Amino acid sequence: MRNVTLESQSNPESHIPHPVFLYACLYRPPQSEPARASLAVIAQEFSPRYECHRDDLVSIDVSGLERLLGPARVIGEELRRDAASRGVRVHVAVAGARMAALVLAHARPGVTIVEPGGEAGALAPLAIGILERLDDVVGADPCVPPSQGYGEARQSAKRDGSRPGPTLRSGQARGSAPPSDAMVETLSVFKRWGLKTLGELAALPSADLASRLGRQALVWQAIARGDDVRPLVPTLEEERFESSLELEWPIEGLEPLSFVLTRLLEPLSTRLERRDRGAAVLHVLLRLVTKDVHARRLELPAPMRDVRALRTLALLDLESHPPAGAVDRVAVVIDPTPGRVLQHTLFTRAQPTPEQVSTLLARLGALMGQDRLGAPATVDSYRPGAFAMMPFATEHDDQRRTRGTRREQDEPDAARSALNVVSALRRCRQPVPARVTIDDGRPARVTTDRRGFVGGTVVSCAGPWRTSGNWWADRSGGTQTQPSYWNRDEWDVALNDGAVYRIFQDRDTEAWFIDAIVD
Amino acid sequence: MPLARADLESLLRTRRLDRTLTTALPPLDPAGIPDEYVCAPTGHTALDARLGGGFPRGHLSEIVGPRSSGRTSLLLQMLAAATARGELVALVDALDMLDVASADAAGVQLDRLLWVRGHVVTNPGLCRDLNQRAVEQAIRAFTLVLQAGNFGLVAFDAGEAPADAIRRLPFTTWMRLQRLIEGSQTAGVLVGSESMARSSSGLTVKLGIGASGFGIRGTRAIRFGSRLFEGFDVDVRVIRARARAREDATVALRTLAACGA
């Protein structure tokens, strides 16, 4: 007892089993026929800890799998056999270091097994050009800066502030990318130095290498020595956000449905928040008593996870598209998207959040009609009163913007000054038919039958201003008030009742109309 | 020894802490600089000076006047000034009469303008209740926008709406809207031919021509060029001011026709 105690005191780590890491790497060489199964599916069969670097390259943590399958060679053979059964021909490498397995899988076909501690020896005879094929893998590592060229490491990092991209998520596809210019330049330097193999690179003194080529060269040297430059970052499966509820009694109407939706959305919102995700698309699936499924799909303008906003949007949509019968099952599915990153500031005015704007637009759309709201936009046309309606954006920058287009800069300064106001028109979307008396070629009296447009004697006027357009279009097209073709003489008239109108005479029909009110 | 009430008030006035204790209002602007967080400037220098910085936020204000008195021009000027400050603005256009080209010419950043187009028609025919329902619908839309909050300026344009349709609205409508907007950073503006909100409004300005001696319409105040209309001169008169502006102040505006308007 005493001996054991003394022994453990003298060497406390001697009884702790040393963890043995074992990594397998699958590399699918370019093939003529497309792969029938992805490497991620094969990796999932062996370990939940795997990382997809590209769609043709995956590394798997197979530590501990020896107890189930046997030694490393058996694991490698099993991996190759499983891939072959799925119709995928792969290179398999099993080693104690992940980067060594990645390099060996690229370099050697079949199954390559490296005993723990022998990584450097296995890599040493490989040609140094193999690093070119790993450039994008190393550059994508979160802990490793992108490969930088000779003498440019710090300057480049400061200049572009580039960050390596994340590893692939499940379902994403990416092939091997061509080596970066910096990598090509570094390799050319290696070749000028006479280096041909990874072993020769590994043998160089690290301090001198870093002083000449920067820190990135140390990363390449670590790979050549069979060291891992970062741990494996497991690829996570995209989580499904769906929830459903079977109802004991069918429900009709939106009010009881709102309670059900709240109950379904609350746990989903919690899960979204936990994963830092927002809802991009909201699917509401209602199974009716008739066994039909009433499916609604809401594309949300901004990622959101607020339960009230989501429920309100779903209810407003269902209000305008009600189900045909009673509902006996409700399901909600959310397509997630990365959450918004908000940085509030004390120095700019608060603006409506995207949730508020989305809810407002949905409510206004239900009240007024979707075609009755939005952001107006000018169109490239000489048609009087032409405009377009654009969707009102839910997110706006909070910067004060200065108008700087060329057309606006060309406008007279007087109209832009703070001492004058630009006079505006009120357009009659349906021009008001008018009777106009002509005296000496100019309007002398304007009257209408329309309530509110009494008319009167013309005190002063200016015109005519002849405008026409779309003369090539079909004259029967368009509507009566907005024909695709127009040809008219415009006058601005001030009447004795104080009103100023823009009137026009259609040159085809010679009919007069009030087009706008100057206000 | 306790101070007398008069002494306390005197001290408070000296320290300018009397805003909530007495009816006296603080000076317009100590430094002469309008506070954008209290008022929404119109962008017209003289008018802003008269109004004490602009239209008050958290209040329902009115722009009233007859047809062709410059109401829309002033409204678009306010929208342009608000969007230039980076604010989002909304216009509930009860009669769907906004001229987008005029708004663009006035300087409104159109992508920051939420335009709600109403269904009020100028010729309802035999459907007498049509406009009434449409006005009520527009009021509901106006309410929704105010409830959303954080818009810099929200305008309800019923300038050409039939007067009877406006008058038939319950008076509590405006009280409710005023209550809704109180304490917010939104400046609510009603545009009409006559006063709608009455005592609910924070500021009422009346537009017209001739009040300050500009002359007879068509002879001097309205200008025509060789091509088309060129502009007119407008008097803006503050007829009710709850906040900073002084009542009965009058400002002359000159409107200029934009290119292509």
C-alpha cells in the first residue's frame, strides 16, 4: 500500500492511461462517373465525429473503434469495403495524426496504415508538391491563417482582414479548389531551395523558416512532420425544426388555432435561440378532417424567432387563405438560417425591427390588400404619373444618406435650398372627364360633373405641352385610364376658385380630362 | 426656515427646472439649434424657426388648407427631410393621389417611404357608404403604422377626401390616435382641407394664399412659365400650437416646380 502510494506520488501520470488518437481519412479521387454516395454518409456509419473538408475528402475520428472492429488495418479495410459496397472508390489512410492521414490519403491509393509515432517517417518520402492539394483544406481550418506568400504574411492579413471559412456543413458540396497564388509562390520558393520531399521540409530549422516565409511556413512544416495543427471539428447535422400536434377534437376558426400555434412555436423558438438560428421560411401544415393537407409557406423577409411575430404572420396568412375544413392535426416546420447579428448604437435613431415591419406589412396587406402597399419607385418612362411599387424592405441601414445621383446633382440649387419647397402634384389615378371651353386657342373655362371638382373660369394658364409615347404599341391595349399608348396636350390652368389643375386633351378623341391637382 | 412658495418657484425658474411644476415653458432652444429628438424639422429654415424646430414628435399635428394651397408640397418636404435624416416614414394615402415623380423631385428617398394606398374614390356614385368605409379602413391602416412604432414621420393624407366622410368619423378616433402616439418618437401629421383632430392635435398649420398680402390668385401668387406651371407663394399660418411654436405666426413659402413636374 505504501509502495503504491509512493509510486503514485513519484510519478502521478504513470497509472493514467494515455489516450490513443486514431484518425482515418477518406479521399475520393476524381472519377468519370459521379459518386453514388457521399463520404459523409460513409463516415456516419463509423463515427459521429467526422469532419467534411470537401465533398471528396473527409476525416473521421476512429479512436476507440479498435475495441469494436479490431486494429487499425481492420478499420481501414472496413472503411474501404463499406465505400466499395456503396459504389465509391476511395483512398483510406489511418494514422495517429489527422493531417498525416489527410496527406497520405491524397498520396497513396488503397489502404495506408501508419502506426502511432510513425507519421513523420511515412510522410518523409512524399513529394513536396502534395501540399498544393491540401491548400484549401489548411486554409479552411479555423485556427490556421490562409496561406500567405513570401514576405507578405502580416501585410496581407492587415490589408484584407480575410478569415478562413468554416468547415462544410452536412449537405454542402465543395470540390477541391486550385491552389492559391500564395501557395504556389511558397512552393516555388521551396523548390528553389532544392526541397523535393516533405522529409526535407521537416528537417529545416523552424526559426529560420519562419523568419523567411512567415508563420504559414511553420504550418506546412508541422504537416510535413506529421503534427496536427488543430483538432478535428466535427461536422454537425443540420437540425430539423418541426413540431406537430394531433388534436383530439377538430378545431375550426383561427382563434383556437392561435393557441395551438403558440404551443408549437414556443419550443421551436427556444431551440432556434439555442442554436443561434432564425426562421427563414415558416411552413404551416394543417391536416383537415377530409384528410387533405392545407399547406402554407411563408417566406420571412428577415430571420426571426419571436413567437408572437411568427404566430401573427401565420394567422394573418391563414386569415387570407383559410383552410377548407376543420383541422385535426397541426404541424409547423421552420427552415432555419443563421441568426441576425445586431449591434445597437446610442447615436442613431431607433428604427422598426424587421419583425415589427414584417408584422406591420402582413397586417396592412390583410387590411388593404398586398398590392396597395410598398415603397414607390420611379420608372424610366415619360408617361405622366408612371410609377412602380416595390416591396418595402424590412431592414434599412441607419446611416444618414446623402443624395448624390447625377440627376439630382444637376438640379438647380434653388429647388434644393431650404428656402423653397418643390411644388407637388396630386395625381388623379382615373383622370376626371372635363368640359373645357376654348377661347383664342387657350382654355377659358373648365367644368366637370364630378363632385368636388366644380371648376370655373380660367384665370391664367400655360401650355400646351405635347407628350406622346408607346405609339408603336397596340392602341387597344392597356386600360381606359392608363392606356399603353398616349398622345395628348397638357395645360396647367389656374381657376377663379383658387385651384390649379393640370388638364390634358387626348389628341385622338379630343376629350378633356383633369389629370392632376397642383398642391 | 422654510422658503416661501414664491421663492421656490423663483429658484426653480432660475435653474430652468420649472417645466413640470409650472405652466411656463422653457425657451425654444437654448442654443438656437432645433432638437431632432423633440421635433421633426420640415427642412424649411424659416418655417422650422417659427415652429420651434419643426412638428412635435409624440403628437398628432395637422396641415390644413384648401386645394392648391401647398399642403402636399409641404408634406413631401417633410418626408424628404425625415428620410434625409435616416428615418423611416409612412404615408397613408387615403385617396391614392401621391405623385411619385413629385416625391422624388422633392427629395424623398423612396425606399424609406412606406406608401399605403387607400381605396377612397372621388366619385362613389350611388354607393354613399363606400368612401366612409374606405376612410375608416385608411384610419385603421394609420393606426397600425402608429402601433408599429419607431417611424420618424407618419402622415395621413385625406386632403381630397369628402368632408362628410371625415366628419362622420367619431371624434374619439383622434383622441385614440393621439393617445397612441404619445411618448413615441413619431411625428404624426394629418393632411386635410379642414381641421380634423381639433384639440387632439399638437400643432395645426393652415396653408393658403393671400393671407399676408400676396395678392389675388392668378395675378401675383401663382406663376406660370412659357411651358407649364412654375410655382406659387404660400402663407403658412400656425393656428394652434400646444408645444413650442407660437400661435398666429406666419411664414411665407415659395414653391418651385421641379423638372418634369
